Amino acid sequence: MPDIQDHPLRYTMANELHARPFPVVQAPARAAYLAIKPAQNAAGRDRNADRVHLIALLDRFGAAHPQPGATHYSGQIGKHLLKWESHTEFVTFTVFADGVADRPYDAASFAVFPDDWLRQAPGVRITSALIRVEALSDDAAVADKVDNWFVPESLAISHVLDGELVIASDFRIDTGGHMRFAIFARPEAGSRRTGRVVQRLCEIETYKAMSMLGLSRARDLAPQMSAIDNRLTALLSEMCGPVGEPAALLQSLLTVSAELENIVAQSAFRFGATGAYETIVNQRIAVLRETRFAGRQTFGEFMMRRFDPAMRTVKSTEARLKAMSDRALRAGDLLRTRVDVERSAQNRDLLESMDRRSDLQLRLQRTVEGLSVVAISYYAVSLAMYILGPLEYQLGISKTVMASLVTPVVLIGVWLMLQRLKKHLE
């Protein structure tokens, strides 16, 4: 072997592809299926509680425990084979047994799950099913049986996997609280292929049930979304005319946007999970490679008529919610732009007013500046006359003549001094 270090997760990632092998089922056989999900915050549940619940069942039969942190388990409990799997939002229990009950879909087949153990489950039942596997004889006999076991109006039946098996169900909950599935296998089908079909039916039922939670959420949101939509439409209509109080209108739009974003945040996981589960349901049906049985509707046709409209409702609600959120954001942006334009106009008017006041102040300043020259010159001339007073007798010049000679010089000097001071300050 080459001397190279493996990635720490190399074997874990490789083994994950083989972690959940398909069961081996040989007709005649039966299976009881149970899926449990916490009513709230299923994705963030305490997964150790799921493991404790599984161990409680294993201890009743003295079976070995799973490894710590395991997400799947397969082992013998008495005469039955138990298959346990932990998923993102739920855990599943499937019990396989040889032979079929004398009375089809007898509720006693579910008795492998004790009543007190079921009451201690860390969650609620999302679905449960009884699966009956028989040898395929001829289509006429199969038609008679499924007509007696299922509601004809809802019956879906088809040949699968190149006609080696026939599957049937009406997707209704019987009086015992379980879904019913029937599988008829030809001898050449093989136990592994039959086991894969059993697994596929369980997955179709579980992911269908999980997908329908999205429809329930969409229906719960419909009245709330309609009320918000009416408020948003009224606010947008108000924006079409003169807006009296833009700040109040903007606050109302922000409130609507916050409510919509809160709904989006609370619904994102459920709607996203619904889309993923819908894809799994359609994929599981596609891999069965159905062909029509005696002109009856297939599983794919049943889902197209009953399941797909529900999923379209979920997608429509999700799209409507996103469109409303985007519309509220655009309206808020538009109103903010409108307010900004109005404020810009107000600022322009304010600046023009300030310019006018500045011009008036400048004119007043110049006026005061001229008066200041006169006032300073007056006092300067008075001081100069006191200084030049003795020259009146020596030179024989009167004070009036000296004042007339000094005044222009003082005026020019004061004016030049003020201009120099003004230039220095500027």
C-alpha cells in the first residue's frame, strides 16, 4: 500500500453509501411500519431521546443495542426483524415477519409495538402502515383481493419493475389507524427486489405525509397573508396621491415588511422541506417503473391527481409570500426616494433663502463698514487736531484749515487700514 495519509472522513463517507441496506423480504410476508416526529422543532429535537426510545423496545426482546450516535439499526427482535432509521425530522421503525395474517391487515400485526411503549414515544405519529406481501398468481385474483381490501375510488395499482411485482394501495387510513399497502411478487422477483419495493412504499408514504405538512402551513398562512396584502394595497394606493405624512406612511410600510419577513423566516424551513420531500416522492415512484394494471390508475397518476395540486398550492403560497415581500420592499424604496426628493427640494429652498440672507448681511456689512470708516475718521481727526493745535499760532493757520487738510488724509488712512485688516482675515 502507498504510504499516504487518508482523509479523516474517508471511510465514514464511503460507508455512508452502504449504511442503510434494503431489507430482504420473501413472499409471503408482512411488515408493520411506524414514523414518529416531534410536533414542534423536529429538526432540532433531542436525538438521544430517539435512541433511548429505541433501546426501550430492544430491551423488551433482549436485543443488542445500537452504537452510540448511530442513525440506523437493524436487528432481530424475537421472531421479527427490526429496521430503525433516524432522519432529519423523524425516525422510522419497520418490523418484518414471515407469513401473512389470516385476516388481511389485522391490527394485531401492529402489536409488536407495545401500547405503553408507543405512549412513551418522544413525538407523535406522522404515519403508520401495514404491508402485506403475497405471491403473485394471476391478475384476476389480484383484482378481486384489492377490490375487497381497498376503497375502489382511491385505489392505485400497477405492475412495477418489469412486471415482476404488483403494488396496490388506496392511501386511506383504516379503522386501526394505519395505511394499507399490498405487494404481489412473482417467484422470479427475488427477495431483495421485493425488499426494495417494500422500502420504496414506506418512503413514498412517509415523504408524502411530511410534504402535506407544507400544505397545512400554507392554509394557515392564507388568511394572514390576505390581511397583509389588503393593508399593503391600501398603502400603495395612498402613495399614488399627495402624501400628507410621509414618515407615518413609511413606518406603516416598514411594519408590513417586517411582518412579511417574519413569516418568510418562520416558513422557509417548512416550505423548503416540502419541496425536497415532494422530489423524493416523485423519484421513488419513478424508480418503480410502473405499467398499468387492468386499466386502473397507477401510483404516479394518483399523485398527479391528488398530491401534485397540494404541492402546487404550497409553491404558490411560497411564491406569493416572496412577491408580497418584494413588493413591500420596493414600495418602501419608492417612498424613501419620494421623501428624499421632497427633502432635496426643501434643502434647495433653504439654501436659496440662506443665500439671500447672506447677500443682505453682506450689503449691511458694507454699509456698516462705510459708517465705521466715517466714525473712526471722525475720532482720528479730533485726536489729530489736538496734536496739531499748537501749530495754529506758529504757522498762522486756522483750525478749520488744518481740519480740512487732515480729514482726507485720515479718511484714506483709515480706509486702507480696514481694507488691509479685511484682506488679512479673509
